[in-house]
Amino acid sequence: MQRAPGKVLLDAVCNHLNLVEGDYFGLEFPDHKKITVWLDLLKPIVKQIRRPKHVVVKFVVKFFPPDHAQLQEELTRYLFALQLKQDLAQGRLTCNDTSAALLISHIVQSEIGDFDEALDREHLAKNKYIPQQDALEDKIVEFHHNHIGQTPAESDFQLLEIARRLEMYGIRLHPAKDREGTKINLAVANTGILVFQGFTKINAFSWAKVRKLSFKRKRFLIKLRPDANSSYQDTLEFLMASRDFCKSFWKICVEHHAFFRLFEEPKPKPKPVLFSRGSSFRFSGRTQKQVLDYVKEGGHKKVRFERKHSKIHSIRSFASQPTEPNSEVPKQSPQSTGLTYGEGAEPPGGHSCQQGRELKVSAEEPGPQQSPSLQKSPLGSLTGSPHLSELSVNSPGGAAPANVTLSPNLSPDTKQASPLVSPLLNDQACPRTDDEEEVRRKRLPTDKAYFIAKEVSSTERTYLKDLEVITSWFQSTVNKEDSMPETLKSLIFPNFEPLHRFHTSFLKEIEQRLALWEGRSNAHMQGDYQRIGDVMLKNIQGMKPLAVHLWKHSEALEGLENEIRGSRRLENFCRDFELQKVCYLPLNTFLLRPLHRLMHYKQILERLCKHHPPNHADFRDCRAALAEITEMVAQLHGTMIKMENFQKLHELKKDLIGIDNLVIPGREFIRLGSLSKLSGKGLQQRMFFLFNDVLLYTSRGLTASNQFKVHGQLPLYGMTIEKSEDEWGVPHCLTLRGQRQSIIVAASSRSEMEKWVEDIQMAIDLAEKSSGPTPELLASSPPDNKSPDEGTAADQESEDDLSASRTSLERQAPHRGNTMVHVCWHRNTSVSMVDFSIAVENQLSGNLLRKFKNSNGWQKLWVVFTNFCLFFYKAHQDSHPLASLPLLGYSLTIPSESENIHKDYVFKLHFKSHVYYFRAESEYTFDRWMEVIRSATSSASRTHVLSHKESHVY
């Protein structure tokens, strides 16, 4: 091994860790002069490490990317989190007290799980994460309370999100002096070379400004490109302690420039014939672009990595284990591999390689015990994804967020631990076998009308559960606290309770008819029960007296939002209710459910009328019921459109920071989605919100609630839009020219670009036809007037954001990472108001059998599709979903022969490496699931959608 080049040793370490993105890391060691240097990957190890038995080689992060979202693998992010933890402890990562407390709170969440004040303080007493930790203990505990339900992987992700914005993120200081002899520190980062005085950055030289780097003895030289506007000399000179220090820093600069700026590894220079001048050192390895392309193309073998709480076993007591055999608390996998770091107890049989003090790869001891931490957060061992995960699981205990969604750019495939292979939803909980399912299926009626009637029953169950969110859960919570005025209570609850009573009776009638249809009940009774039209007609006629309550629902929605705007107490109350597991959608969505349900009845009756011939016994009742419901829908259609826009504006308001008056009369939401904005730093991901009068662009804010901070606005009046791919050399690029500023943006694909062009042009035309230019509407968000060639700080969040009065961390909502805005951000896509309207029509519930790519059996689940998302339950009686799968960006296909799925009615959902198979019970239900899911995975063009809407005359 010693005669091998350094690359062999680094590759061996990465292979041992199953680390795909090992190019971000390096091996450092003290040379014979006690100077810490990086192991040269091209030189033989024996020439670099003179006395290997006495040298400790450390495996550490070498290249810190500007955005941790560029790290595709969860294991990579975990190792970065360990590096940051060590940098905090060693005083390298300096920051203000608020940022330090927030960082440590995420570390504590990843190590011991959900908030428990006594355990928190005990843990902090035993573990020192920064030198002056005691003074911050109260603030750390306060922040930790906001992370309930957050997985260790999500905590790692948040840790990186906060740390990357700090000035000392990834910085290694190298002492030097300037020409005047003033003591300074030099550092190198992904952006260029930095100059510090103490821990304060006083200067920066971006790679674009640097023409040449060199060293001569102890002098480090930076030759700059000519710049008429710069006051600097052509060549800057810094004096370092010795030639070895100087050469070591020069090498690091060369490697950083090559890794972050070059497209591929630089080729070696030809060796001179006689003698050489200068160093022959060059960067060896893949550049960042090559690493990103390799991981995205999926050329590597996927290896399971299951992130767990690091120190949970030494803190939590095992005394409170539940004993129920069907407990919803998931059991810990008996033999799962995790990575641990620091002073925690090391399980037996661990292998170690160095990272700072120690970085260990260890196997947990097998045993039947379940992790007590999971009583509060099953996410700790079930999901291995940061922040936005491919599937999300609801915590069965505590005030956890309703859904914690997961990031699509993550690597784990079906080998990854997932909520749907956990004991929550495994074969023990759903013991039906394939044979039993086949026997049951053969006993069922085969008529398509039966399955349409069954859809009425299954969707009615879901609708009744949604009504109970208001009539039962929300009302009981309101009654416990005096947060809502009586006038608002009398507007909401008396108009929902009659509906709940009526639909409870309606569902009972439908289920009795289905039981007769299947021959399960009262078989001795005579009569033609293989029909549903008569039940539908009777109950739709019975709904007409309830129309007065339906008209009141728009008033209830407006009344609630108006009261929330004027009462901080009611706002906090409703926000806390949304964090309950039963409130799996935004609260105001449930207020519109009765209006949406009328459209579902209309669609079902249209399918029945289309299926039955005119001479069928059920045709007349179905047609009469369709006429009745069409009349009701027509009367309420205008109110429904207005309320959907109103509800969407208020939902977006919760996701945005820096805007006070988003909801104003006449404003209509059109599209939201992710675009890249061209700035001085290059292309940076931004979230855009298009309305009928203004276009906003935002970035993910540094807040505990993951809201988006408004950076700028472009009024649409007088705006022009043009495709500018050739001008800027960026694919799918657009230039938006407003009256006061212009911005350049790029979409993720040509189809995304065309959707934005179509909607923005439509919005511009609408603005031009209006009375005139829109006044300054977003007073609290100053426009960003900087061009792409100006300063780089325009799109950065400042530390002052942490102490802003209305948006401070202390007062912020604990979590808003599960909204459609965040799904679009992580899937790099967009969704329009037209898509939302179609999604309202396309809702479905029912049993499906589910299978992973590498699993054997099929598991029966109750599945609800709504709001572009699949929600999974063990059974339809459950009050809240156990897991969810946002579908934006997913592909919907039929399995191929090579996939060996030898079953009928199977469809496949896949996104990158995530693959799921679902199996329906009949051809009709298969077609329906395909229809509704396709509406979420692929949005139609506006012209197609408008013609679709016109065909359903209201």
C-alpha cells in the first residue's frame, strides 16, 4: 500500500464507507515539519508519509460546495454534518449566538430525537458543542422545541442549510502578512481567495478576477486581471511563515480552482527534456461538475444508508415500551448500519477511520427491543432523507407536523428504509396474501357500474373524514381554548354539522346497497339491488335544502381569514391546529370540501350515464340525479372559482416572508415554480410566483419554518418577455424586461419554459388591458435592481433576518416544509392555478396493493389521492395518514415484461431511483387511478385545459 499513490488510499477509505461522492473529501496529515498537508493523490504514499506508524491520517471534508443541495447522497450530507459539528467544537466555525444556538439545536435533534426539556439539559451538560455553550443553553432548548418530528437526516439538512450562509463556513485560515506587515489570514473557498483579519472577511478575489497564482519562497503572489475600476495593483503579494506553508496554501488554491471551475480534470503537462522550472503539481480527480453528472446519471451502485439518532441509547430509557402487538410505533431494524461520531458509546465490532477525533462506521447490536425514541419520532429510523424526503411519515405521538415531505434529489432507492416497509404498513399489519386477495376478487361482481358505485362509497368515506376535521377535531379544539369569537364559531360550525349528519346517513345507504349487490347481506330479500342511481337521486334531492349551508362556506372562509389577519392569537391557534396529524391539508382547504364534493358527484353520474344504455333500469334515475347536481354546481360555480383563488392566495401568504399585502381585491394567482436566476454568482435557484399584476421572485429563507423570502418584484404592466438562450448561452433561458429592471431566468426543461412563457404572456396581456400600471404593492420587499454583473450579495440572507420582529425564529411557525411550494422547489418544477383546479376535480380513495422494486409480497393499503399527493393509511377507519408521496415530477407507466410483475391492473410510479408498484382490483379502478395520477404527474397545456373545462359546463 505504501508504494501506491495517495489516490489508492483515498479510494479504499471511500469504498469502506460506501461513499460515492468521495471527491469532496481528502486525507490530511502532519508532514515531517509538523505542517498539516493534504495527501497528494498522484505521489506514492511512501514519499509523503515518512514514518507511517507515528502519523495519524484524518479523513475530512476538503471542498465545501456553495449549496448543500448539490450533495446528492445522504451519506455525504451526514459526513458534512459531522465536519461542521467538529468545526464548531474546535472554534473554526464562528457565528453569532443565535446562529450557534440554532445549529446546536439541530445537532441535538439528530442525536437524541424530539424535545424533552429534562433530557435536553442532561444531554447538553454531558456534551459540549461549542466552548461557551452554557450561556446559550436556554436558547438551544427553545429552538429544539421547534424541531419536533424532524428526522436525523432532516436535522443534518437544516444544519447544512444554516451553516452554508455563515462567513466562516468551510474556511481554513492560513496566517500571513500583507506588504505593510499587517497580520492577516488567507483562505480559499469555492468562490475564490479570501482575506481575513481575525475572523472578519476584509477582502475577496473571485476566480474570475484572478489571472495567475504563484509563490516564490515565502511570498504568495496573486496576479489580477486588468480592471479600470479597481484600485488594486496588478499583483498582490503576501508573506507567509515559510516556503512550505506558502507552497501548501498554493496547492490548495490550485485544487479549489480546478475542482469548482473546470469541467474536467486537467491533463498533465509534458515533461521537459532537460530540466524543469517551477512545481509540476496539478489537481487530480473528478471536478465537481463530473461528480454531479456521475451521480445524476446513476452510474454508481446504490448502497443503503439508514440515518439514526446518534446517542439515543445512552439517553433514553427503555421503560416506556408499548406492549400492544399492533402498536403503531415502528420497531428498530435488527441489523441496520449507521454512522456515529464523537464521544458516544461505541457498539462492539466497529471499524474506524479518522475524522478529526474519530469517525466510526459501526453496526448496531441486533435485538428485539424497539428504540424508545421512535415513540415520539418514527422518522428517526424510517426515513433516510433530509428535509424534503421522497416519502413522508407522520409521527404517531406529539405535536408533529402533519406531513414531513422529502427531497426528490436524494439517492436512496427502494433498498432505503421507507415508511411503507416499516411495521406501520408491513405484512404483519396487513396479513392478506395474494391468493386470498384473488379469491376475494373472484367473488365480487364484475359489472363496471358496481365499481363506479364502489367509488362513490370510498370517496364518501374520505369526504366524511374531511368534514370531521372541522365538525369534530377543529370544533373540540376551539371549545377548549377561547381563541375564536362567537360570531365566527356560529358562522362555521352550524353550517358544517348538518352536512356531516346528512352524509353519514348517505354513506350508510350506499354501503347497504353495495352489501346487497355483493350478496353479503340479506340474501333472502327479493329485488333488483344491482343499481345505485335511485340512491344517488334520493340523496341529491335531499341535499337541496342544505344548499343554504353551502352558500355560507365562502363566508366562513373569508371570515376565518379576516379574523386571523386581525388576531395574532387566532393565527397561532390555527397554525398549531394545522400541525396536528388529522389536519393533513391546509385548514382552509377543508372549508371548501363541500363545494368540491358536488363536482365529484357530477363526474360519477356522468360516468354512470355514459356506461348505461338508455333502456337500462338505472339510466333514468342516473340522468335525473345528474340534472339535479348539474343545477347545483352551476349555481355555486362562480363562488367556487373565487374561493379557490382566495384560499390559494392565503395559503401562499403563509409561505412567503417580506410581503404584507398579498391578498388584495382583484389579484389572481396564476403559476408558481422553480426557475434559475442569473446573477453575479451564476445561475441560482429561485422560487417565482406569478399573479395577474406582478411577478415575485424569492429564495428559501433562513427560518425555522422554511419560508421563502421575497427578493424582488416585476410589475407586469409594460413588461416584455423574450427567449435569450443564444445571448446568454444558457439552455431554456428567458429575459424579462420590466419598466424599471430586467432579469434573466432559466427553466429546468423546454416544456417548463414554454409553460412559463405562455402564462407570463397571458398575464402581461391582462395587465395591459387593465386601467394602467400597478402601484408599488409589496412595500416590505425592496426591488433588486442589480444586474447579473454587479455585486454578489443581492440574493443572500443576512444575519439580521434572525432577529426580524415578525419573522424571527422565536415566533415563527415550527414547520412549513410540506407545502406544494416546497415540493416544486425540490422537484425543480412548477404548477399553475389551472392545475390546482383540475386537482380539485381529480380526487380518489380506495384500497390498493403496493410493492417496492426489490420487495416480494404486496401490501394492502387505504390510499387517498388529493392535492397532487398520495396519502397512505392502514385502513379507511384511521383518522390520519401514516405516510404521503407528493407526485409532482413522477412518471406514471405500465411495468415492462423485464420487471417480472405478473399481475393484472398494475401501474408503476418512479422518480429518479424511486420506484413503486401499485395494483388495483379491477380494470375500472385501474383506469381511474391512472387518470387521476396522470393529472398530477403531467400538467396539460393551458389551451387543452380550457377546452376540458368548457366541456364541463357549470
